[in-house]
Amino acid sequence: MGCCSITPRHTEDTTATKQEEAELLERSSSGKWSFTEVQDEVALCQQKYGNLFEHPNSPESESEQLPEELLKGAMMQAPVLWVKTRQEIHKQIYQEPVNAWEGADIRSLGEIMWSSVVQLRNHHTLEVCERYLVLLSFHLLILSVDHTGHTFTYQGILPLSGIKIRALTNDSSSLNMFEITVPMAETKIVACPSPAEFKIWMSSLKSRIEKAATLPSDNSYSTLSFLIPCDEKWKKKELTRHIMHSPIIHWEGTPIQHLGEVGYMSMVKVYNANSKEFEERIMIQFPADLVFLSTDEQKTAIIYKGRLPLNSIKAIERSALMGRLEFEITGEMMESIRVSCSAAEDYQEWLFLLQKVLAFIFIINAMFSFVTCKHL
């Protein structure tokens, strides 16, 4: 695969263009490229990718002037690689093998936030190659692209908690490029295909890095290991999103994505009558179901533990247990389940939601019974 210069193309001042390219691609006396070779590679890249690195001050389409979220949504639907949209590429990354992949299931990394074809340059060797960059919840995944086989090959993964990014500019404007600084690794420069994608990459990366900065440094690839214990509101939101996009071991029946909107979610402890101990669970309330999940010991996978229909259970407050945030779930044809919460907010919210939902279901059932009797 050919390499190319990642400086923006100018049409008005060729002298300035050559100067910028020479500065960005400056090599020691043992360097691989001459300036003529750089120009040849640029020409090849222009033939292959078109005006990929258009100067940001050049006229842009109206879509690139949209607010970022609308722009991002519109670009998700546009073809990005092999006449596939980003959504289709994301599905392929999740479902089809990534060559040379290491570690746990790639889906354990969480939701793909953004991705695109970029040109990646090593800061020291100045070698520039095509890569497919994938932004996940707390990691940045680097893949190489096989255009013949329409497949990806694993090239590396960076925890966002350990990286810094910096936009690269010349004297007058952005170059649609940013620098990634990684502890104990070589700095890399990323060139984006357009000003719009540069804007999305910078904004999305900064947002995810801010969240990752509050998490402990970990060599594990699992998003779960970052989010558990789930003791903050933003972590609950991230964990809920992760669960809705991840495989669940031993899951039964209707896919979790089809259970409806999540009413509430938190980490709880459930008393196991056999072991006489409390075991950690993720408890999620859907419109008609209460779902219990757990994780493996390494916190790399989610495991299904059971589901209770809300119309067949009731929650009972155990106020006699002073100093304990516990309530009991009871119902016909089931053993009572003791649930312990770690925070008073979770305890109060669960009781309120469960009792409110059950009262609503009771009223609906009563109305249905009345209507049925009226027609008999």
C-alpha cells in the first residue's frame, strides 16, 4: 500500500505548499524519501482518494455547516468504505473476524462512537499509511484495511485514559490533522479526510478522554472494568449503553434491545440462599420486566441471571433492618429475593419505581377487567 504526504493541498500558492510539505516531512540524512518521491506519493493519493485533504478554507457543502450532532448523524448514513455506510462498517467490525485480533470479544469494548479512514503518520519515522480509526467508549482502535478482501487487520489499541490530543495548525488555519501523544509509545499524527470529520474527531475524542481520565489506569481492554463499581450517574449511563450494545452470555428470549426503554439501572447485591451470601448484580427495570445480570470475575463479559415480569412481583420495604438499604421482591411461584443497595438514592429510587409501576399495572388490569365484564 502506498504512503502519502498528509499536508493539505493548496491551489493558489504552490511555494507555500512545498514549504509546508518540506517542514512536515523533514527527515534526517538517513531518511527514506526525497521531496520528489513525496510529490509522487501525493499524486498517487490524489488519484486514489480524490481531494481527500482539501484545505479547510475552501468552500464546503452545506451539510458541513450543520450543528455537530446533525452533521454526525448525516455522515453516519453516507458511504465511507467499500460503498458501505459507517453503520454497516460498525456492524462488520462487531460481527465478522478482525484479522490478528487479540484478547476478549471485540464487543466487550462497548459502543463504537465514531470511525473513519484516515492517514496515520509515525512522528519519528514519518511513514504514512492508511488506517481505519475506531473510537470506542474508552479506547481508540487502529485497524489496517484490505480493500481486496474487504476485511480489517488489528494494528493496535490505545486506552483513552492515557492519551493526549492536539490539533495541528499552520499560521492561518487548521490542517485537518491532530497529534496523539501516548505514554511509553511513539507520537502519531492523524490526517482526517475533511474539515467536517476533523471537527467530529476532535470533539468526540475530547469528550471521551475527559470521561476516561476519571477512571483508573488499566491494561484490560474491557469497558466493564472501567465502569464497575458503577457509583456515579455518568457511569450508570455509560454502563446502560454498554449493556444494550454488548453480547450477554446465556441470554434467553427476546433480545434485550427489544425490551423497551430502561427505567432505571444500578448495581445491587442479591442474597443467595444457597451460599448464604450477597452476590453482586446489575438490576435493570424495563417497562414490563426486571432483569438481573452479572459479570465474570475479570469483568470482561456480561452474564444473564434472570428476568421477572413486573406484573407478577411486588417490592416490600424492610424498614426493620436498621442501617441497611434492603428491600424484598416477592411474587407467586417464586422465592423471595432480598436486594441490598449501596446508596440511599438507589434504594429510594427502586422502591418508588417498582411500587409506582406495580400500582400502574394494577390500575390497568382493573380497568381491563371492568371493560371485559361490561361486554359480557
